[in-house]
Amino acid sequence: MKATIITTVRHNVGDDFIREGVMHVLEKSLDEPIEYELIHKHMPVSTRHGFEFIRKYRVSKLVDGVLPLMPASDRVFEADVLVQSGAPVFWSHPNGPHCADNEWFEPLIERRYRRVAGQVPFFNLAAGSAQQYSSDGSEILEPFAARDRAYIQRLMSYTDALTLRDQVAQSMLLLLGYNAEVIPCSSIFSAEHMGIRAEEGEFVAINFMDGGSHFDFSGNISKDRWLNDFREFYAKVKNQEKIVFICHDEKEVKMARLVDPNARIFFSHDYGDYLRMYAQCKFGIMNRIHGCFGLASLGRPSFLIGSDSRTLMAREINLPYDYVNNVGTERLLSEFSTLQTRWPTYREEMDEIKRRALARYRAVLHYGWSR
């Protein structure tokens, strides 16, 4: 069987964790050998064999629009199953961005997949929201969301199996008359799929992002306040434990050095290296959502601090989380102390979460495959 996965390629460590988890779920659900093809969703022309080298979206869009469809050399057309691998899929904001404007839906689904819909199943797995942290999903009913509602309706018309990774995404769909199950993000299976096992806890992982996340949809996050509070927290704990800043990109390396010019810092271009590092951790204090989930895949807990509705994903794996504006030095110290006690027992808890999650994924995929 050939599974084509809409994901990112050499772009985002978190997406790599999610994709490894999706592969694990597919293999445990479909019970037959699977060959994978990857499409870099930000460069849809990568669906064409031989065009993977293009890494600029405008060039990708131009080239893909000019070339005629060639099913014999296209990853969508050669698929036995097409999978969208966990990402924000549902979002709508008054002045943008809008989910209707994503890079992959028109070229990959509307232009290509619709020609084989009904013959090849389409699974949209671990789909999430990207709204303000306090959102109840009702923005999707506002006049500014009209195009997003139309996009969601079209996307759902093609979808044979859908799982969600946060409750805001579920609320948005319920308001539009759809429903799907919220299951922990597939990234909880990433370490298992790669054969990486937890080792003895040697250090604490810390991930620090400017403003606490990628997005400030509220417009009221004080980056200076977050940096100062985090710097004060770090100064108080750096002698309690061996601490390593795990940086998912080069910007985070710079931010870590702002916190402490002499900090221990880990950065790599190989996502497997991150899981091998997380395997050596006791616990984490994280801004990166998939730093939190990478640790969880190895049975290690963390405290997740974010700025948008993606942060709510931590609820599904029973980990503490909060909005960056609510978290100061004392809260960081309190959660750090709690995790020092909790980390040895979280693995057993996580094993049960994984067991239940896999059973739920299997049920959804079996249903989708039989449609």
C-alpha cells in the first residue's frame, strides 16, 4: 500500500514528530506494509516527482500552475490513501489569517484529489485549531469567516476519516454541524515509531520562545515581561538541576542566550536527535507544543506555556498548561517543583493514554477505510 502524506519536509521538528506518529497509527490500523510518499504542504509542487528541490512558495505555486497534471508522476494520484498529517487546519481571524487561504487545499485537494475522491480514501488526522487562547470557536460564525466556512464544508465533503487534537477545533466544527473525536495528537507515538526509548533522567529540558509562541492573536503579550520572568525563574533553578535549552530553530538559540549567555544549548537539523535528547530528560518547561509532546512520547511530563488555542492540546495528555500572560516567575517555580516529584510516575500514566488513543485512532480509520 502506498500512503501519501501531506506534511512538511525539512521544515519543522514538530511536524516530523506528528508524521512519525501518523505512520505508527496507520501501520497499527491498516495491518499491511506501507510505502510512504511525502508532500511538503508549503510547496505543493513537491507532489510532482522531480520538483522537491523548490523551496519557495511563490515559485512552487507558479510552476505547479503552469505545468499540466501528470498523474503518472504525481504523489496524490499514485496514492492508495491520502493523509493530512496533524496541523492547524481550522482558524479564522477578523483581519486574517484565514484557513481558506492555506497553501495546500486548492492545489492538492481541489485540483487533484477530487479526481480520485471515492476511489482513494482521504484521512485528515490530528487536525487542530489556531485561535486565541480563550476562544470558544464561535468566531467561525462571524461574517468575516464566510470563506472559511465554505472551505471547511468543501474539506469535509472529501474527508473519509477525521480526528481532532484540541477541543476548540471540535467546537468550531460542531457550530457548523459537523463532529469528530478529539484524540491526543499522533505525535505521542513518535518515539515508539522510531524505536527510541526513555533513558534514566539526566537533565531538565527547557524551551523558551520570544513571546511564548509563534502567534500573538490577542496583540497584548509583553515579550519583555515574559523574558524577564523566565530569566528570573531560570536563575533560581539552574543550580537545582542540570538544565539544557532545547531549541527547535536558530531563533530559539538566540533567545536562550538572552536568558543565559552561558546556557547549555541543544540544536540540530535532525528531528531524531531531538527525541534522543528528550529520552534523557526528567521533565520539561516548554513553549514549543511539540517539545511537550516529544517528551510525552517518551513518558516524560512538562509544563506548556503558550499563546493560542493549540496550547489546549496538553489537556488531552493530562499535562499542565496556561496562557503566557498568566505565567510569571512564581508559577514557573511552582510547576518546576511539582514536576520534580511527578516525573518518575508519568510514564505509566502516559502508557495508558497511548493505549486508549491508539484504540480510538484504529476505530476511526477502520470506519473511514470502509466508507
